[in-house]
Amino acid sequence: MFIDLPELPDVRLDFQNAQLPEIEDGDADVVKQTYASPDWIYYEEANGIRSVLNSGAVGRIPLPEASTTALMLIRFYAVARSDGTPYLVRFLDQDGGELSHHLICQSESRLARFLVASGAAEISVRLENLDGALANDLHVHIRIGVARLIPINNGLELH
């Protein structure tokens, strides 16, 4: 998960102060407030596992005010289209800049990891066809089970 750290030896991740509610076992009301409708659907399976599902092609995740750069980790399950046509899951900053992307060709769990600049107000998850158009047919195709925003305590800043 942290393959980049040998290249950044002074990075100190503050796991004790992760800044988003725990989807999998956090307070359900806080999770529902953070991952709000109409972008997300709160979902609890019969076995008690909780997640949030996309309700459309774009889902926003509001971020708490942060005075430092942070590492975002998102574990999500992507469902393949029934006809097998691939699509992209793109994670974007508040200005539309790409933070990470994943090509989805089959149903599987993925880990997105990227840096979020201090002061960022939100990120968005965007589902697209390979031509860049919104994939409006992909209702409930992304299930986020874990999302952590972990502060970096070493003065690393993104510009």
C-alpha cells in the first residue's frame, strides 16, 4: 500500500487522526451526512457490512478543513457492465484535476491512493465511458467500503 514511502523517507502519516468517518463501522448518521444523497446511497448488507453506493455518474465527498497535505485511501468495489464494455473511475480534486483513475473491465475490489492538498474542500468520484462522457448507466456500480484521509505531518505541501 505504501510503495512510495522509500522515496519520501521523512513522511509521517498520522493514522490516529484520520479525518473521515469510518464507513464500515462508524456512526451511521455521520456516514450518511458525509456521503449524502443524492450522490450516495448508504447500504448495510444482511451480514452487517456497510458501504456507500454511487447513485449516479458523479459522487462528491466533502472533506474537513485540513492544514496539511493528506493521503487519501479508498477501497472500493467496482461492478463490471453487463455487456463487458470497460469504463473509468476517476477521482478528481475540487478544480476537476485528476488525482487517480482506474480502468474497470471486470468486477473487483480496488485501492485508490492519492495525495490531497491542504485546504481542499471536496473530491469527486466520476464514472466515465472511455470517450470521456459521463457513464449515466452505471447506477450503483461503485461500492466504497473504506475511505481514510490521513494527515501527513512533515511539512509536505502540494501546490
